[in-house]
Amino acid sequence: MEKMDQDILDKLASGEYSISPRSGRLRKKIKKKKKKSFFSISNIKKLGRKLVWILLILGFIVSLVLVFPELNIVSDNKKINQDKNKNFRPAN
């Protein structure tokens, strides 16, 4: 068997190269990037969180739109009551 130099032994130890079981030659490992699918669990979770936030914000805005007209009615009534109190004279 051939004597291997230290550089090749270091690469074998790091996992960059492997030895073929049949021929015994050195092979460089090829790293393949895995293509992410659109419907992965993490993507669905992220989409769900965004959807929940959007619904919460829309619900808050709708509730503000529904509540503000009611606040104006209450403030009008307060103004009327304040005007009545200004014109009220206690009996002597």
C-alpha cells in the first residue's frame, strides 16, 4: 500500500475525502445543496404566524372603526349635560 502524505490524511480526517471501498482510491466528497420545497413545515409555520398577525391587526383596525363613532356620541352627550349644568341655578 502507498504511503499517504500528511495533507491527504488531514483531509481524510476532516471528511473532505473518502476512500472507495472497492478500488481504494481517494474520492472527494461532493456536497449537494438540498432544494427546499415550498410546502415544508417551517414555511407553513411562518406563513401561519404572518396570517395570524395580519388578522389581529385587521381586527384591531375594524374594532377602532366601530368604536370611534360610539365615542363621539358619548362625548356629545357629555357636552349637552355640561351645558345644562352651567345654566342650572340652585333654588334659594
